[in-house]
Amino acid sequence: MAGHQAVKSQFKTAEGRYTLHSEKTTGLVPFAMRRTTRLTIATLHSGEEEGMYVVYNVGDYLHVAPFDATEKDPVCSLIFNPSAVRDGHPCCHAYCPARDGLDLLVGFANGEVVLMSLRAQLQAPPGGSRPTAAATLNADQMHDSSRCNAVLWVPRSNGSQFLACHASGSILVYKKNPGMTGESSGKLLSHLSSKSTGSNPSSTISLACGGINDAAFCPDGSRLAVACRDGSVRLLEWPSGASLGGYQSYYGAALCVCWSPDAALLASGCEDDLVTVYSIADRQVSRRLCHHRHDVCQLKMPAEPSHSINALGRESDGLL
């Protein structure tokens, strides 16, 4: 537009030089306060839908876009609660390949968790926004009425076991079983049945921590790190749920947590605008990283370069 400066395509920072790859200018959605956008990378093998995808939530919608075409409109945009009062907007999601094709979990602000197939969403007729759900867990807040802040697949379970972490401090553990069959509405029948068929949730872990904001399994699935509202990051043995220790933020709530690929370090982002790094071997905080302008709401520790940390702030500022 006339009078507006062109978008800069070259950037120089202390870490190096960067070039703008692409910019999306159409199909934008307004920013929604208190509805943090999260990203999940998913890979489908074989079939017409083969490829990598980015699953992300914005406002009331869950979007799916090809990994190499995120500057274009999403291939599907799903809305789960079309009512005027949308208390069921998506808050978190997780993907894990599964033999039965039910590989995508979505957690909601009203406490529900939806189990679905990513491939089925991509195969739906274009233009539709109604999701195809295989099951809805904690329907009508049957087991927990608080917000679902994190969903996780249990490592090495082949997509058969998963967790839902709630703002109440409860971790609900679910197992896929023959009783996990939906009605026409897609809502799960939670059977209190015998051990042969199992029940859902199969177990519950309750933490007196002011609420859970995030959680992450170490790579081998033997430990679970939990970021809590009281500022603590707690280490739990899995699957017993026994406490293995933990640490405290400088001040404020712990918002997110992640492991290094070698499980030697644990990093957390908090309301103190710091990234705290904890050494598993030394059982103590090894450093606190500053220079973040806002709360750190998402972290990732890639394999290369070793022990580097990608940090994303609440106002979309990022640091490596």
C-alpha cells in the first residue's frame, strides 16, 4: 500500500544473518488473548495425504497446513463448538502414528479431549469445518471440569496410551481398548468395567501444585516432567507417578517444559521471563537464561546444535 514501507527481507542479529522465506498476507485471523497458539508437527506415510503437516490452534479453530506451504491457507480448518458461547476452544494437541489410524489428540478449555484421525480430516470434502472425531473423553466434564492444558502420547506405547493434564492438577491416563467406541455423536462411553476390557481413565495422578500448565516425557518415557502453576517443575517416575524431585522457578508460574534429546537437561519457561535449565545428573539448576521480553510459553531443544534451546514468548518473540 502507498505510504507503507516494504517488509524487510534481510535481518542481522547477534546469532547471525537471516533471510525472510515467506510472508502470509491473506486468510489471517485476529489474535486471541489467553488462547496461546501451539504447533504440532505430524508426518503421514503412504496414500494421497503422504507428507509433513503443521497442526496449530488459533482462537476457536484447529488448522492443518502442509509443512512446506504454511504461507498458504490451511488445507482444513476445524471448529469443534459452533455454539454462540464457545468454551470448548482447542488449547493443546499431540500427534503420534498409530496402527488404528487414531493418531491426533486435541485438548479443550472445557476439559474435554478428542481422539481423531489426522488422515480422516484431510480426506473430508473441502470447505467443511466439522471435525470427524472418533471419541470424546471427559465428555460433559465427567472426570474433571477444569481446562485441559496438555495432552501427551506415552512413548513406546505405539499410540495406545495417552495423558490429559488439567488445570486442577490432575493427570488422567487413558488406554485405547474395545470399550473406546463412540456413539453417532462421537462421544466416548467411559465404561466402569472389568479388567478384561479396562476402564477410562485407567488411572489418575493428582498433584497439589496449583494446576498443571504443561508436561513432557523424557525420550525413553521413564520420567514425566510437569510445569505447575505454583512455580514448581516436578519430576515423576513413569508409570508409577512417584516423585523424583524437581525445582522452583525464580518467581511466578512454570508455563512450559521440554527435555534435551539425550535426557541430560530439562528446560522450563516461566512467568519470570527466564528459561531455567536443570541438570538431571547434578539434580540442580545449572543456569537461568534471560533477555526474554515476555513470559516464555513454548520451548524446544533440537538435536543440533547440541543443547541449544528455542524459546517462544507469549507475544511471539523468539530467541535461540
